[in-house]
Amino acid sequence: MERSKSSVEQIQPPTYGNLVTILSIDGGGIRGIIPATIIDFLESQLQELDGPEARLADYFDVISGTSTGGLVTAMLTAPDNNHRPLFAAKDIKPFYLEHGPKIFPHHSGLGGTIIANLVRSLGGPKYDGKYLHEVVREKLGEIRLHDTLTNVVIPTFDIKSMQPILFSSYQMKKCSYMDAKLSDICIGTSAAPTYLPAHTFTNQDSQGNLHQFNLIDGGVCANNPTLVAMNEVTKQIIKQNSDFFPIKPLEYSRFLIISIGTGTARNEEKFNGETAAKWGLLDWLTYNGSTPLTDVFTQSSADMVDFHLSAVTQALHSEDNYLRIQDDTLSGTESSVDIATKENLQKLSEIGQNLLKKSVSRVNLENGLFEPLANGETNQHALTRFAKILSQERRLREMRSPHTTKNKKPLVF
């Protein structure tokens, strides 16, 4: 990757190492607390190896995120005044705990009934998004895509052109109008239909021309953005970007991938074909307190990405380099994207902690179910193992790279 003059701590490109490292975070609204807990643990393991100032952006070639995952991606990669990440991973969960209830305000009494929610949904999105916009703009300020401390890929969808829009560090170099403010990108990728309003803004290219974006949640096209990030890297390999020499296209054994979900509802079979056959527009938008249409497209797209990567990595005997961490046992308010009560936030925090202790699971290619691996490795142990690989990879790149200054001690933060 190209290093800006200010980003002196940025990870050296893959051409000096053995791997291409990718971190991906799903969309899921307030359930972003779950991956926040996971990445906090991962970063703590890197700090044990390389010092207290180690940050995730120092180890991953690409960090990708959709919706709430896009916000986390921006927070992890945006630079502060010292050109270090604006947020440490340990700061993400407190951010959700503090601001989540104001982004998704809880309606009590008659205002919180299903009928009241339905009436609100008929008159516009459930939330006006004003607080989200304010806090994102306050935290990210004027920081733009080109400022990030490692490459990022954040999917959105343009409702006017009816096309997915990928805010990618790689595409930005070719299309200067994509170099938008991170705040606008985060607001756009988080604009979940029926929950938050679409986001319209204009951005100027290098020639002074204005380009308009009309964005909604990236989850409508890539709620699990892992494959999108891999495709962005693969395109660079095909184009023979020197940062990836001598990696060949589809050489999946060179990818190290950590993909973190935000949890999905336990298969309670709360819907069935007979019931859905009678649904009209309103039923698809709201049924027994849930939004079936949103649930269907976000969960199905995320599962299909995991299914594909599980199949490919197993076929190429590189499954040990792919870690998908997901909890598919959520129920009730836990599975909601917007219930930000104190009680539910506490539940989600506990789910994240418990997920670390659960066995690593992998999708069964025959029945599509998420099943624990026979070796008994927990997600916590797997992350510790991956942290060691990431640390070794960075050391190798620092040793081989001609860009590493002679008086700089690699990995002493």
C-alpha cells in the first residue's frame, strides 16, 4: 500500500511479507458491541506481544466494515494529531454504551407499543439520525478516506443509481471523488432502511467537479464485507500492483482473514411459508416487533459470504487462516439492531465476552449450520494464535522493507 508521509507507523506492504491480512466487521446496529468486545481482546493480545501502543491498524492490510462495522472501521483507522489511530479497540465498546441510547432512543409507555412504532414507520424512518450525525461528525471531523492509517473498504448503496458504492482506499486512488469525509461515509453506510434516513452529500474530485451520493446502508448489498475486501485486494493483484508482488490471483493460502459477526437470532422458526404467504407490504416491514425483510437480506447475505469462504479455504487447505466469529443463538431483544436499553446493552456485552469462550465454529458445507470444530479451540485461543501470526508477519515486513529507517526499532511502540 502507498504510505503517506505522515503515517510513519503504517504497516509495510504485503510484498515484503508472506500474507495479506484482512479484518472484517459485519453490520448490525447496536449489536456492534459484540465485535467491539472481540477486537478489544485481539488488540490486547497484540499489545502483550509488541507493547501497549500496538493498534489493529498496525497489523492489517485492509480493515472493512458495513454499517455499524463501517463506523468501527473508521474509528480504528482514523488518525489523531500524532498520526496514530484515533481510537484504540478498547474505546469502541464504551462509545456504544455512551452513545447507543441516544442514537436509538427508547420509547416507553404507549409510545413504545407495536402500534406506535408502526405509525412512526409509516411517517418516515424510526429515528431521525440527528444525534448519530452529530457524534460522528464530532469524532471524525474533517478526516477523509485518504487519511486512514491502513486501507479500508466500507460498502454503501446508492439509492439513486441503484448501485453498490464501495468506499475503498484502492478505488479512491483511481476516482478522486471517492475521497469523501469518513463522517459522510459512516452516516451513509449506517442508513438502514426504515431505521435511519438516507444520506445525501456531494464531494469534489481533483478537477473541481462535484459528485453526488445518495446513500443507504451497505448491508443491503454486503452485510458481511469480507468478500468485498478480498475482491478489492484481488483486483490489485490482477493489476500487478507492486505492493502485492509476487502474490498470484486467487492464491487464497496467502490471505489471513478474521471476520467478525454481530450475532444472529437463534433459529426459532418464528416465520414460516404459510404465514409469509399472507403478508403484505406492512407485514414484511414489521411483524411481531421485528422487520422480516431486513432480517432476511442481512442474514442471508452474511451467511452466503461465510459459506463461500469456508468452501474455498477448505478446498485449498487454508482453512486455518480463516476465522469467522459469530454467535447464532441470540433471542428476543438481543437480536434487535436498535434496542439500546441499559439492560440490553449489558446483555450484548456479556454475549461478546461469552463468545470469546465458545469453541471456534465453521459452517457445515452439507447442511449450512454453524458447528463447533472437533479440536475444541475457543475463539479466544484462536485470536491469540492469530495475534502471534500477525506480530510475526509485521516483524518480517519491517526486516525486509527498504522503507524501514535504520534507526527505527521495529515493533517497539
